[in-house]
Amino acid sequence: MKPKGTLLIIGGAEDRGDDYIPKIAAKDAEFKRYEILNELLPREKKAKIELVTIGSDLSPKAKKNYKAAFIRIGYSNVGFINIGSRLEAQEQEYLHRLQEACAIFFSGGDQFQIATILGGTAIAELVKTRYYKEADFIVAGTSAGAMVMSSVMMAETSTDEAMLKNDLRTSGGFGLLEHCIIDTHFVRRGRFARLAHAITVNPDKLGVGLGEDAALIIRKGTEAECRGSGMVVVIDGKGIRQTNIADTRDNCPVFVGNLKVDILISHCRFLLDKRMMQNPAIKPEVRKEQFEPV
């Protein structure tokens, strides 16, 4: 069954209009303020966005910056929920608030902690049910909150200069995105090797590496479109022809041949089920100056 709702996965450090401005923005002639957070805005102005943190609460400064950013883009109805344990995840007040919200936004932290605190709870079931059944519902996550949206999730791994066999641990996420394994802060923190490792072990999945201030907005479960000033890297392992990952010893280097890589920028469109960019990748009317004759 195709989901009716919308999924927004963000690589972290999204533009909030505060002291932090993405580094690329100084050079990017097409940089747009709040491009990613705008995707969270509901059609109904009275509806509420709930920002959920798991484990450690957002700092007062982070809350202030998020709230200020939404106010600047014309929206002020934002709530904050912190869930510190599986027991708290059963609170009826939280369930009621999340049932009434038009958008639920999971912040960063530790993806394994998010999955273990919320996995199998009424909140996780509520989010999944609403995502599949409600056309106007938006579920979003940034950083670790984005990584947890997939079925297979990287729980623990290194960012060494080489891939070492079994230097990777995966676990189950929320299961909202069947096709992918997600990584975040992908460019700045040098995470290509660990996502390539995850895809070499799971070649039926697509690796989605979200850069900072970069996001994918996904409709109907498969139709993805990029947002933000950063890039999104998609790694496809379906065509792998050679690798030693099944034969080498633990903690020995791994080689891989024929990984396919696509790089997406803002407004690029990608079909996750078909594992390919749409044609055209960017609609002419979005970047019409690129199509005008010189």
C-alpha cells in the first residue's frame, strides 16, 4: 500500500535563520532562506506542528531558534514534546497532541535511542498509521530523526578511511521508507564509506546520504524531490559486480566495484522505486534560466 502522507528527511543543520547559516549559502546564487522548513507548513494555518525530541531535550536556544524561524516564515503554532523513556511514550497527553498535529517533526540525537524508546509503542504506530492513511499529514526528521525513518537503519559504525568487514551494525527503524538506508551530515562528516558499506551488505536498498541543509521530500512513498542548499548523494548497489565482502576476514578492508552514485541538488526529482532520476531531473519552469539559449 502506498502511503498517502508526506515524508521529509533532513541531513541536519537546516537553515533556521539563526546565527548559523550554511557555509555554501555565501557562494550559492540560488540559496533560499527557510527552503526546507517551509515544507513543514500545513495548509490549515490553525493546525499545529509538534517537534519531538527523544532522550535529551532540545536546548532552550534551539527551541527559540526553531520557533523564531517558523514565525519568520509566517507560522507560530509549534509545540515541543520531549520523551525520555518508553514509559513516557505511553502518555495519553502526548498521543492526543500527536494525533491532532498536522506535522510531526523528530529532532536529532541518537538514532538507536530513538528507535529503542519509540519502537513498537503507540506513538510509533500512530505516526505510521497517519502517514499511510492521511493525505495532509507530514512526518519529518532531521539528523538522527531522519535516519530512523527507514526499515534498515545504521545503528553503529565508524567513519574510517577504509571499509572494514563487519565494522557496521544495523537495526530496525520506523519502517516508513522501505527502499532506503539513510545517512545524515553526509558530506561534512565524511560518511561516504559507511553508507557504501551498508549498501554493499544490503544491495537491494538505496543509500541516501543527506548533506547539511539538504533534504528529500517524499510523496507516495517513492517520489522524492530535493530541497536546500546542500546536496543529496544516492548510492545504488544493485549493479555491484565484484566485492570481497563475503570472503574476507573480519576487520579486513573491503573493495567494491560498480557502485552507482547520483548527486541531487535543490528541486532534483528521483524515483526511489525505479532507482533513477526523473526525466527531466529538474522541471524546466523551476530552473528556466538554465534552459534559455545564451
